[in-house]
Amino acid sequence: MPQKKAVSAPKAVGAPAEIVIDSADSTDLKSIVRLDALTTGNAKPKYWKHLLEGSRAHPDQQFFLVARKGTSLTGFIVGEIRAWEFGSPPCGWVFAIAVDPDHRLGAVGSRLFDAVCQRFRKAGVTKVRTMIARDSQLIMSFFRSQGMMAGPFIELEKDLDE
Ligand SMILES: CC(C)(COP(=O)(O)OP(=O)(O)OC[C@H]1O[C@@H](n2cnc3c(N)ncnc32)[C@H](O)[C@@H]1OP(=O)(O)O)[C@@H](O)C(=O)NCCC(=O)NCCS
């Protein structure tokens, strides 16, 4: 029987109630880039700036939410409503989520996920999807805990030779 918690992490500092979920703004960019680089080992400032600007330009369709504790950014989530991609009716996609390692296992990720789902519902969509790496046990455990299940699509790919 697989264990529920495959990866251990320290309990979060501070109660979830101290965390405020809000839309990201340009002053959050530096902290977002830093947290992503810490999480993935790859800094991509242009990518995050582009997503942030998209969420400001299309606030009813693209969502970039942050979790704040006081003036510190403790996490973020990026979601977008896409219509008819792969033949699918409009649905919400979660493209990225990250929580500061010092604040994990304190429900920050769950609150970010709830908040983006709330935005999706308000916009009228009834399905949320994401894509994860097969070997990312942590992300899999997290999304399963949010009620996400395997969906009807599979990803295909191939290397493109020159
Ligand atoms: C996945 C992540 C967002 C979870 O954030 P979090 O705030 O710690 O999550 P929560 O406290 O809301 O946890 C909700 C549930 O997820 C699961 N979960 C979270 N962390 C887990 C862990 N380390 N091991 C196993 N299950 C875990 C649990 O079921 C947990 O519920 P429980 O505490 O009642 O058991 C966070 O660990 C993270 O940022 N990881 C790196 C993400 C990443 O690689 N992002 C880049 C690609 S998008």
C-alpha cells in the first residue's frame, strides 16, 4: 500500500489565516522569479513577466495569483481558461504552482489552488486540468489531494531532427 506522504517536509511556519491570496502585480515579479528559480533551478524572468502582463491584460481569462504573508511572497499559481485546445470545450488550466519551502505543508498550495478554481468557476468553466512530469511525486501527491484524477487525454511527443 503506497504511503500518502512520499516526501517529507517541515511543517509550515505560521497559520494559513495569516496568508492572503491576491492577484500578482509587477512588484511581485522579482519574488516570483526567485521562488521559481529556487524550485526548478532555472531562472526565467522573461517568461514570468510575460505571464504577469497577460494576467493584467486579460483578467477574466488569465490568472496569476500570489500568497502573501505580510510583505513576503510565500507562493504563486498561474491558471488560464483555454477554449477548444485539443478539441476540448473551455476549461481552466493550471500551468504552474510553487510554494516557498519554508511555508510548505501549511495549506498555502491548497488555498492557491482553491482560489484559482474559484476564478475558473466564476468565469463559467466547470473543469480544471493540469499536466505534470511523471516522476514528480510531490506535485502528483498535491494535485491528487485536490481531487484531480487522470483525464481523457494523453500527451504525445517526438524529437525534431534538423
Ligand atoms: C506542491 C506544492 C505546491 C504544495 O504546496 P503546499 O502549500 O505544501 O501544499 P498543502 O500544504 O496545501 O498540501 C496539500 C496536500 O498536498 C499533499 N502534499 C503536499 N506536500 C506533500 C509532500 N511533501 N509529500 C506528500 N504529499 C504532499 C498532501 O496530501 C497535503 O495534504 P495534507 O497536508 O493534509 O496531508 C509545494 O510543495 C511546491 O511548491 N512544490 C514544488 C512545486 C514545483 O516543483 N513547481 C514547479 C512545477 S509547476
